[in-house]
Amino acid sequence: MLCFTRQDLRVLQELGGLSPLRLATPNAQPGRERLRHLVIGSPEGVRGAIHHLHVLTYAEQREWSRLVTIPDSGILITPEQGEVFSYLLRYRQLS
């Protein structure tokens, strides 16, 4: 499963039907830096990560989109010039 910000979800809905799934770059807001957060994993793992970020007071749970199934064709993220990417892989204990 994949989680998007609400703004990314609106962009996805406007782009409907594209394959692979495309995350377009929304317009920047003056005086604010945009960060896109992706949480990819099982539904339980994604919900757990969202809950943990909420407990840390980083992001409210209601700010996240609904869970979106990743299509078989994958995901395409289009960065703006000068943007960078960092990836963190974590494992959680299954109960």
C-alpha cells in the first residue's frame, strides 16, 4: 500500500488512468518548502507508521490520504530540478 498527502491525491485524481502511477509536482507555495512523504508497506504497517508520526506530533492522522493500492506497473515520481531523494528502509516485528 502507498500513502499520499491530500495534495498528491488530488493531483492523482486529476491524472486518472495513467500507468504507471504518476506523482506530479504540485505548485509550490510562497515561503513554504514542500516535502512529499511516501509510506509504502502492508496496510497495517502503513497505518502504524502514520499513527507513530501522529504520536510524535509530526503529522495529524487526518492529513494523510486514504490508502491507495499500487498498480502492477509501479510508481513514477517526477521531481523538480534540484530536488533530492532519501530512502529509509525499516522492518517491523509481525505479531
